[in-house]
Amino acid sequence: MWTIWKEELYKIKSRKIIWLGVFLLLSFATIRLYNEGDHYTTTIDDTVYHGQEAIRKDKALASLYSGPLTEEAVAQIYKDYGFFYYDAKDHAVGNYLNRFVTENFTNFMQTDGNNPNEIHFRKGADWENNCAYLLENEVRFDYVYGWNDFAEMYILIILALFVVLILGLSPVFAEEYQLKTADILRTTRRGGGSGIWMKILASACFAVALTLAACAYLWVIYLSVYGLQGLNASAVLLNFTTPFGYCPESVFGFFLYITCLAISGSLLLTGIVTGISAVCQNPFLALILALSGYLFPIAWIKILGRMFPIGMTLSRIISHFMTSMPVYLPMSTGFGFSADQMALHLSIAVAVGAGGMFAGYYRFRRQ
């Protein structure tokens, strides 16, 4: 029985398209990270620093203000460093501290960003709706510039990696039809029963292992550039979170949560792709259908869902289903879902993933 598992795992690992895709993805992430680090600048006491030295200076500066984020701390940063802005040559003028204050507590985003005289603190309802939550919820402040960049790249690489997994997993059953080995496999002692499950298990193990390996690689390269500082800061400081809905409190907890969602998404994707592969008798058709199924939730949320006049209740049900699929699951913190809604989404993911695996099993067995 385990021989089938090992052979299937070997077949998946031997597909060069997988490793080419992984190499390109991780190379892109690595080059972008170190390019970002080289171009990093900060201005402290009228002195401009570049690259790793600038990162070290900003981290040291932020450590002086680490701890609870208060209105007094915001006022002190403004008093010491003024507002962040861009000069006539679009060069950043400022450091991490005043950039954080300027972007989160002023009208900076509504200006061109190159005239500090146009920048002012938000007031009244504008302040209450956009800034007050950062000062009223015991937010722990620290240097999270690198972790903001990491969150963006982490989610992007996970979603792109799912496409690579589709390329690698879509032939699992369809290839057996094309090579005319399906009948031979089903006539073996275990090939029509546990052998099928071993093929599905090998696909799931590979998907999870590759996802974890890619996540671990991203952790290593970002830690090498930005270090550990900021991991205990509040996750609400990250651009990929909202003050509403469920999210772990710390930056480190946020990334652990995203990693768990990525693993769940890879298992869900395995179920969907193996089910499609068992239905199709052509690997190329299985690939096209799997890619279409992966991207369809985006088309529904962005376009199709707005074109059909369906009721609010049905629309909400379909939207929850679509945002439970692999292409949206790792970025769920950006939607502001409550803990109950996230439990619902994970339940949908489990049901769809298991359904796809069972459908693949029975379809291949009875084909």
C-alpha cells in the first residue's frame, strides 16, 4: 500500500514544472526583498542613511517608542521629527516613526505627499473613524515596516504557489487515463481501494510539505534582513489587517494564523484538484478546469456577483462560499470576518476539500 504512496509522491516530485515554478517564485521574492533593503532610506537629524544601516537606525529609533501607542507618543514623535513627505525628486524625507504617524493620523493619503504644509492631523469624525482605534485598543507599537512588506509577499507567494500546485497535481488521475494504466491499477489487490487513497494522500502530503517549505524559506530571508524586532507588536499595525473581525493580537500570531490558513488552503486545493483530475480523462483538460475553478471566485466577487440580481441572503451565502476557497482563504484577515464567520469558512473548506477527495476516489474507482 505504501509503495503506491511513495511511487505517486515520486511522480509528483519528478514534474519539472513544479520546481521551475517554485524557483521562479522564490527567486522573485528574494530579489525583491534584497532590492527593497538596498533602496531603504531614512532621515534622522538631517542625516540620510541607506540600506541595512538605515534599517538598523530605524529599528533603534522605534525601540525608543516601543510599547503602548498613546496620543502623547504620537504628539512627541511629531514634535521631534515633524511630518514625513516626499521632496521634489520624489525622495522620502523622514524616518519610520514620522512616516507611521503621518500615514496613520493625518490627511497624507489625500495629498500629493510632497508638500508638508498641506499635511495636518485628522480632526473630528475623520479622526474618530480612521485613527482613534489605534489609540484606544492598547495597541503595542514597534518597528513593523519589514513585516508589512512580508505580509504582502507572504500572501502573494502562497497564492501563486497554489497555481504551481495545480500544475503538479492536476495529472494525478487524468494521467492514468491518458497512459491507459487506470484499468491495470484498479485490478491490483489494493489499486481499486486503498491504493486510490494513497494517491490522494501523496498529493496532500506534497501540497502541505511544499507550502510549509516555501513559507519557511520566506521566514528565513526576511529575518535575515529585518530581524526579530516587531514580531510582538500589535497585528493591527499591519496593512493586511482591519480593526474589525478576528485576527491574532501580535504580528507573530498573525503570520502563524496565515500559515495555518495556507495549509488549510493547500489541503482544500488538493481535494478540488484531485476530484477534477478523476473526472477528466485528459491532463490538459484537468489543468484548465482546475485553474478555472481556482480563479472563478475572483470573477464572481469582482464581476459576476454584481451582474446577477439575486437576493441579499443568497448573495451573502455565495460570497461566503467563494471567500472560503483557496484563492481567498489566506487573505481572510483583510475582510474583517468575525471568529464565527472564520469558523464557517474553515468548515466550508473542510467540507469542499473532503468532498473533492471522496468524489475523486469514487469516480476513479468506477470509471
